Amino acid sequence: MFRTVKYPILVLLALAVSFPASGAREGKPSRFLDSFTFGIEGSYISTVSAYRHYDYISSYGYRVDREYIETGYHINGEFIVHIGLNVSYKMNLSLHTGYSGISKYRQIHPLTLRATYCFGKEQTEGKWLAFAEAGPGFFRGTDDIAISGIWKLGAGYRIPLSRYTNLDFLISVRNVMTRTGAFETVSNSSIYIPEENLRRNDTLFFALAFGIGITF
């Protein structure tokens, strides 16, 4: 898992140092790049807890409704590409997709919409930003493609590298609502609960994300 987190961030850092420093090159204005944005982003994801709610028919035929909070620390990685539209001087809407780890044995492919608001007036100066993000995530379940729900709320600092290139440092809180494998304990053994016996199978993962990205 360390490699998953390490290599995307190293690639982003290599791209960042290949661009000139802020104010070193203004470049020619582009109407297309004034309207549209593109970028890549890598994040270190630290999952800290999970809320689980199972409602199922046990192997003995009775109903079990179990609800609990599970704590623990687990490292995941995330690598995202995005395309966006500048709806105003300070507001950008962007579509994000890629790869994201949410737990020890679960990865999803998100397709989320992010709204980013930048503070400050000067394009060539560093500025703070805030963002909110939501959308579905897709992963292959036992029999079909399952859908998760993803929510993010975060902030960061943007450093201009050239007229249309920015380096972003980001921190966010992430929640992912998904389904996981459900098990019951029978005679000190864990038995998988088949889908037809499940009435409810919800898991909500809580995590902190620390990311670095380049936006063009």
C-alpha cells in the first residue's frame, strides 16, 4: 500500500519542478485555458473509523440487526485525473475520476463533481481555496458492479507555477458509503452471509486525505 501512495505523489512532484516558478513566465493568453482546466492529483488517505449496519437472516433462520462503530487506522492511496470549467473568476466546477482505496481490501473508481472556490484577487499570487465534492464510486461486487457514495469537504493552498499551471496542496475529510462482505460468527468460525439473506449491508468509512495536485 505504501507504493500506491508513494509513486503518484513522486510523479506529481517531478512535474511540479519541471515548470517555472511563479512569475517567471507569464505565457500568452489563451481563451480555451481561461475557460477549461485539467489536472492530476495524488492523495494519502488515512482511514480512522467505520460505521457498520447489518440486517440479515442467520444460518439458524433468525433475524440479526447489528449496528456498531469500528475504530482503527489504515493507509490508502488515491490517484485522480480531472477536467473542469471556470464558471467565474473564483469558482471552478470539475469532474474527477481515477482510483481510490477506502479500506484494507476495497478499492473504488470514483466519478465525482467538485466545486472549488479560490480566495484572493491576483492570478499570479498564491491563494487559499476551499472545495466540496460528491458523487458515486464503482467497484466490482460478488456478482455485479456495485455503487458507493462519496463525499469530501476540504481546503488547500494554491501556488501558481506559470500563467495556466498551479500546484495545489490539499487536506480534506472524506466519507464513503458502500457495501462490504458480511459475516456471522458460528462456533468461533466466520461464515459469509449470502446476498439473498441480507436485508441491509451498509458501511460508512471516515477518513482524512492529504493531497498534492497540478492543475493546468
